Amino acid sequence: MEIRLAHPNEVEQIIGIIEDAKKMLAEDGIDQWQDGYPDEDTIFEDILENRAFVGLIDGEIVAYAALYKGNEASYNDIYEGKWMHNHYMYITFHRVAVSRQYTGQGIAQTFLQGLIEGEKGPDFRCDTHPDNHKMQHLLEKLGFTYCGKVPLSGVRLAYQKIKRSGEKSLFQEISEEDRWMLGATD
């Protein structure tokens, strides 16, 4: 799987993946993302802020996530629990989604693990709807620990992972120009 920053011309493809996720949540009886969020403007803002990441298989976008670096204000109000560490700087995953045709294949786990390995910071956080058992299971498989609840879009379950020193990859950022040069042949 190739993991990279998303480009503005990919918003439509990303929205397709988000719409797949919205439908699957609705089919599972979960009201998360059933109010129009996230929308095209949200994804476009993610891209402009360099926090939009995509996972590709054979050049096709199959996964999406937004990575926020820094302090998430609503996370400061955690209740019925506490964070494992109170680092001020951490990375938060938002809007994690996988294309419907790729669900159940471990794509989300591979994608998020790749993002974790590619980031220098040790502290990762994520929240999810109390009824989104699939996401809760995924976070637990990735080594996240349930820490409590945060007041975000109602109530969300808060998870945290402290990356082990061995969770590093040979992450390499490649410019768009270099990417095309690598694929060029004589």
C-alpha cells in the first residue's frame, strides 16, 4: 500500500470513500456521520492544511484519514477516565474511512499502522462513536487503549496509543515530480 498526502484533484474520490463509510455506518444502525459531516469542504480543508492522507492500492485511492498534529481542545475535557500520558503535542486521527469494496481485508489496519510508523511522534489519539464497534476493535488491534470519553459531537470514546520504539518504517516523502520520474522509463 502506498500512503501519501492527498491532492486537491482527489476530493471527489475521497468523498466517494466517505459516502461508502456513511452508508455502512447507517446500515449498522449508527448515527455517526449521518448529518452531512464530513463534506467536501471539510476534506478540501484537510488537503489545504496538509493533514489529508490517502492509502492507494495499484494507484487507486482506497483509504482516507486526517491527521491533526497538536492539541485537540475537546480532548482536554476527557471524563470517566484519563489519558495515559498528558503530552501537549500528539497526533489525532479523524475521518478514517475505507472504500466499501476493500472492507474486511485489513486495509484500515495496514493504512493506520503505516501512518503511525511514518510519524515521529510517539503519542496517537482517536475517538469514535460508542456504537462503532468496528472502529473500536480496529483501534484495539492497533494497540490503542480506551482512556475515557470526550465531548465531541455528543459523546465519543477516546483511545490513545504510545508508539513503541520499534514501530518505525522507512518512511520516505517523495515529491510529485520525483514520483513521476520514478515511474518514467526510457
